[in-house]
Amino acid sequence: MRALAVTPIHLPDHEVVRRQARYDRLAPPGLSIELRDVGAAAPVSLDDEQHVRDSEREVSAALAAANPGYDVVFPDCVLDPGVPERVSSGSPRVHGLLKLAAGHLAASGECFGAVVRNEAIATELGKRLKAYGLGDYVAGIAVLDLPFEAIADTAAWNTALARAVDGLARSGAVAVLNGCSAVDVEPAEPGALPARVVDPTALALRLLKIEHGSRR
């Protein structure tokens, strides 16, 4: 199974390499993922509404131009830029990390929360979840208020994440989506956090592999 992932922002080469290595680690056996930078016309971070819209435009174009030799394509972003709200019948099929992961939690009957880096991302994530019909399952979205550089700083991100999980659990969340596709989630000691933390990328990749296998 071949998949193409497109970054939501224009990244330096070293960050593309880091994210590609993460996909190589997370991909289940039989799934090969190629990460491609979206291009210089895209923003370099998602810090406001205009950045989000510009990212959506550039990612949509990149996904639409993907080689039909890929089985699936998806944006490397939990905001699912360029992902249709309804199932796409095209080839290759367009999937969303958020749609897959959050949909799975909702289908399991779990109330979940999410953590994100900033307010602009929180606003868009909330809109996406409602568009997917999952709003009733969302306990809340916590903003970590972290700089872009924290995405590659596993320790800093996970420290902020742990603090946010407490508040989301008090709001009813039994699971918390880590709202960045490129962050490594450090496993917590059993019982250390009041809600389990879900890596949406890892979960979505497992679901993609299962779905693809069932369609063959």
C-alpha cells in the first residue's frame, strides 16, 4: 500500500526529514508513506485564519495533482486541509488524519478532547469536528500556547500536554487527541494521567491499513 502525505506548510529540509522518519516509524507493516513538502507558496506556520486558508488552498492543489499510482493521499495535518467532508470516490482516495482518528473515537462511544498549539488551530479544529458531525463527542479543545519550534521539541510539548489533559478530563474527556500530526507522544506511566493521550497520526495509519486491506 502506497500513500502520499503532503505537509500543510512549507518546511525546511531538515524538518521534512524528521517528519518522514516519524512516518517510517509509525507506518504499520505493508504501508509505505512518502512525505512531500507542499511548496514555497504555502505559509511557514499556521498562526492565524489567513495562514489556515492559504494552507488549505495549497494542500488541496497538491492532493488533486497526486499521481494515481498512490493508493491514498492525505495532508500531514490534523486540520485535514483539502479533505472532503464526504467520502471521495476518486483515485487515489483523499483521507484525513483527524477524520479517521476522531471518527474512530466517536464510533467507539468515547468522549474526547484535543490539545492544539494556538488559537487559530483550535478554531479550525472545532469547525472541522462539527463539519464531520462529531461535535457532540468533543469535551473541549485546550490551547497549549506554544511556539512553532515546540513541534520538534518532544519534552516541551509533552509537558504542556500533560497539564492540559487534567482540565479536559474534568470536562468529561476519556481520551485526548494530540492536535499535531508531527509531534511524538511520550507514553505516560499507567494511571499517571486522568485520560489517555491518542496520537492521531499513529491511529489513523493503523485504520488506513485496515481499511485498505478490507477493500482488497
